[in-house]
Amino acid sequence: MTELKDILYKVAINAVVGNTNMSISKIEFDSRKVGSEDVFVAIQGSVSDGHGFIEKAINEGAKAIICEKIPEIKVNGVTYVEVEDTQSALAIMAANYYGSPSENLKLVGVTGTNGKTTIATLLYQLFKKAGYKVGLLSTVKILVDTHEFKATHTTPDSLTINYYIKEMNKAGVEYCFMEVSSHGIHQKRTEGLKFAGGIFTNLSHDHLDYHNTFKEYRDVKKAFFDELPTDAFVLINNDDKNGAFMVQNTKAKKYSYALKSYADYRGQILENNLEGLFLKLNDHEVWTKLIGSFNAYNLLAIFGTAELLGLETLEILQLLSDLQSVSGRFQYLISEEKITAIVDYAHTPDALKNVLETINDIRSNNETLITVVGCGGDRDKMKRPVMGNIAARLSNKVIFTSDNPRTENPDLIIEDIEKGVEPQDYKKTLSITDRKQAIKTACQLAEKDDIILIAGKGHETYQEINGERIDFDDFNIVKEELEKLNK
């Protein structure tokens, strides 16, 4: 049991009705999970308002209510605490409840539109290979040293974050690498955490269904760096014009990486093919198994971060050469018929452009590039025609298909994508709503040495249709379809 007054430490409180000198069992923000002796935090979410479930929480046994407006009708024996912001309060309370676990390790947050998962995961890999106990909080999974848990959000809720960091403390973890999404920052999920460093990758069109404008999206990202402490570092991509903006008000020590401009960590691509990348990093040459210029940026960020966290340069270079690509991030196979299939999570215009340009850089003009791509339902509609334009312009053939249509009609989503195709590219395109059939058709169209890109879902092992998750793995399906052609 924990004292309520102790977990309210540093929370901005407006008023209290009742007694905070009481023991509580646990913190909950979902009224369905409330039990006896719990404290319920009423969160104003995008779908529902927790203030409407205060009575239910009390009926389930809540002893204390944290809210932004104290109800007119109060229940005897229940303590009501009015705070400025319940999302912020939840994050600070979560950190207090678990004993500020982020202070007991070096926590590094990675934010930006593209590259978060790759950088966080490969930093985990690198530090693990260096002999440390390491943690990972990513889109794909949560790792407490070697113990794996499934992730449900890019940035989990603040209770989940602090729970797993506490587990990392118990396991003796020294470093933790964490994806920090714009949703997570906006919903205050990272408040109360002590970061040793922050990485900015890049910024492009994404999540405008949630943030409304690019400026709002950019400003939310910046808020993460504004809150970094003076003893932390911030590492920005200097080739992205938003990098300098991100660190305008930060108190952290500033560092940069770049391929095209001056930076503390400067990179040059010496060789780029399907075998990997040969790079020069601050006058040191290194061969890596990763492919593409976007991965050159990721490797620069990893190189800089590892140095800033105290690893020796030569050890870092040796470890970089041994890193394996992340699941669903430029994951490829070559069939017996010499057809190359690439699966990538590229679900934003910029990510799709990067992947297609990388493929075009490393192929000769003889191979046909066939792209299979869709866009998610109930998400940013503005990027659909943009992605259609990019796919058709940079590919020889394109099959537009379903991604995760969710509650939307997949045919209408495809129509939105098709609107971006230029007249001269119409003849390149084909629309097949069923994603499996689209992948099968791409395999049937491909000939020896051709390249198939399946974009948008990457590591995901499901398709979300009308609220139902159906087993679906792009990599397994393309592998099966190519094997069928060999028989």
C-alpha cells in the first residue's frame, strides 16, 4: 500500500476535499479496472471523458478521485483532488508510485516521423552486444533485458511505462531506449520521467488527423526537447530544417548528425547496395548490413548516441558492423527465381519516398520495380493522394490495396490514393482491394531480377477490418507466394 499524499508529490493541485493521509492500493484511469482501495484518475480522452465514470469507479471501490472538476455530489469517505491536468497528474503519480524508476538508469527518447523504431531497436542491439543489460520501449515490442512483452502503442500510457522501467530496475538494466510519439508527448505520458538524452530524426507529413496542422505536430515534438534537463543531451538531424527549431529552448547539451551539412557526427555514403552500406563516420570507415540512405541517417544517430553515452569509438564501429535490420524495416528475401521482395513499414509519404529512392539507387535500369501499397483507415486522409503520387512516380508498376481499413470502406480509401496519380502514370497502376491477392498478383507479374516492395504494414502481423484483427503478415505471405511460383 502507498500513501496518497506521497504519490501526489509535484502534482499541480487546485483543491482537495477529504484526506490525502490514506493508503491506496493502486492507480487506475480505466473505471473497469478499479478495485477496492484504488485511486481513480479521470482522464479526458479523445473518445470518452473519465469524469463521466467517477460514480462507477467509486461503486467499484475507489477511495480517491483525481479530477479536473470536483463533482457537485460527493460521497462520504471518498477524497477528491482537483488538479490542473489529469493527464499530467497521472504521469507524475505513476512515476511517484513506482519510485521514480527512470532515475535509476539512463533513459534515451527517440522522436521524429521516421526512424524511431529502427534507432531505438538498434541501440538496444548495440548496447546488448557491448555487454550491458538494456531495456527497449518500442512500437514493435517491450524488452526488459532479454524478457519480451508485446507493445500496443508507440508510447504506452504512463502507468505502463513506469511499470516496465521499474521491472528494468529490478533486472539491473543500465540503459533504456524508448520511442516517443507525438501522441505520447501531447497526452503527457512522458512527464515525470528523467531522460538522459533525446534524439530527433526528421519531421514530415503524419498524424494530421490527430494534430490538425503540421505546425501543431511540430510544436508537440518540440515540447519533448523543451523539458529535457541540463544534464541530458539532445542529438538532432541537421539535414532536417526542423532540427534547429526543436532545440531552440532546450536546456540540454546540443549535438547534431548529418550527411549533407556540417555536424558533430558527419557521415558519407561510400557504397550502397543490397549487401549493405559502406560508410565514413567522422573519418572512420565501417561496413554495415543495413541498406539505404535513410539507414545511413539512422546509423549516424546510433553512432552519436553511443559515443555520448560513453562507449569507445572503435568499439561502436565494430558493433555497428554486426547490427541486424529490424523486423519489417527494409526486410527482404531473394527467391529461387532471383526476385527480390522487400517489406517495409513505410506508411508516410516521406518514408515511402525514402524507401523507393533507396531501391532505385541500388538497382540497375533493367529490373522492374513493383510496389504494393495502401493507406490506413480512420487516419490522416491528406497523405493518401500524396502517397499515390509518390508510389506511381517512383515505381514501374503499382498495385494499390488495403492497409488497415479499420471502419472505413477500403475501396474509398483506394480512390483517395488514386487521386494523386499523374495522368502519365495511370497506365502503371492497378487496384486490388484484397491485400493478399494484391501481393499474389505482384509476385505473378514479377520476372527474374525484378523487385517487389510491399509497403505500409512492415512488422504488423494483422489486418484491422471493422474493429476485428485478422492474422496477416506481409513477409510470410510474399514468401509463400514466391515459393509457389518455384514449384
